[in-house]
Amino acid sequence: MLLVVGMVLLAMSVIERRGRTARARAVSALADQIDFAFSTVDSYGLVDLPFSLFLQSGRGTAKLVISGTHNGLPLQIFDYEHRAGKQRDRYTCALLTIPTGCPWLRLVHENPLTRLADQVVHADVKLEYDDFNHRFLVNSADRKSSTRLIRRVRRAATCRR
């Protein structure tokens, strides 16, 4: 019985390792294809940045980092793995550094919980676009600047369609 449990655990470990290796190979191939550098570890200190995803309780690590320049701006794309207890989540994140000063801005998908919280504290930045307001929660230290920024981004995205 103990031998069977050991064999099952070993098989699960091998399968998980193969999955990670396949992902690393795929990310490395993507980096080669777009002429970016590839690293299996975070040498940029990405998880130390003040993003709400990174500030959740538990442990987080950035892995499989590809970095380079996109339209003249530094870009890092990486896998962020977050562990809290037995739960483990993985996200693919991108960080594009733009040479400008912007107010703090958080843009996340709206859900029933964020809608309820907004009813209580009214902290959400509202725009004249009802569909956008329904789909996204926007918080900012500077409502006016954030509204202008989001309008510009929406306009640029609409023009590209």
C-alpha cells in the first residue's frame, strides 16, 4: 500500500515537472521569436512592485520572465505564481514602463462583490460609458487625470478597430 502511494506521488511529481518544463520551453521559444531575453527567474524585482495582485497574503514569485523593448519602451512579460495555504494560482502578467508621471490607477474587472462595495463607499471612478462602467472597476488617487487617461486609451482602442 505504501509503495503504491509512493509510486502515485512520484508519477504526479514527474507529470507536474514535465508541464513546467514544457511551459518554460514555450516561453523561451516565444522570447526567441520576438527577439526578447528569457530568464527562468525574476532578476528585476517584479514581485516587489506595488500591484494589488502582488500584495495579497501568501507567497508570490515571478518566473519565466521575457524582457525586451516594444515600441521603444521596456517590457517584461512573466508568470506570477501566488500561493496561499494549499491554493496556488498562476497569472501571466506584463509590465510596460512608460516615461510619464501618472496618478495611481487601478483597473479591474467588475464583479458582484466590487459592485456592492461601490454602493457603500462610492470610490469607483465613473465614466460616461455605461458599458465600460459595468465591466470595469476604476479606482484612482486623482479622478480627473484618471478619467482623461482612460478616455484617451478608449479612443485609441476604438480608432484601431
